[in-house]
Amino acid sequence: MKRRLTIVLLFALPLILSTPVVAGAPATDEPKPNAAARPEPRADRPGWKARHERMNARVNKGN
């Protein structure tokens, strides 16, 4: 039993210590600094917005 606990702790401890809260990262949901610099999602595919609106209309038709 003691050996099993030791083996579990050997594998679990690095995972627990590498979590952001333990590692000292801020626990806030602040946006990343380069969020404004990112391009529009799917901007390289023209017509994606109309296609998604059609799909959403089809899904929401029964409501």
C-alpha cells in the first residue's frame, strides 16, 4: 500500500505543481495582451458568415 501511494505521488505531484494557480500565474480572466492584434477569425474564407447564419437558422427553426 505504501509503495502504491509513493508511485501515485511520483506521477501526480509534478502535475499538481505545474498547474497555473500553484505556479503563481494570475487567476484572473484578463484578455491576452495581443488579443487586439489577432486577425478576424476565418477572415481568409469569404462567405463563412452567411454559411453559418444559414446553418443556425436551420438549427433554430424548430424553436
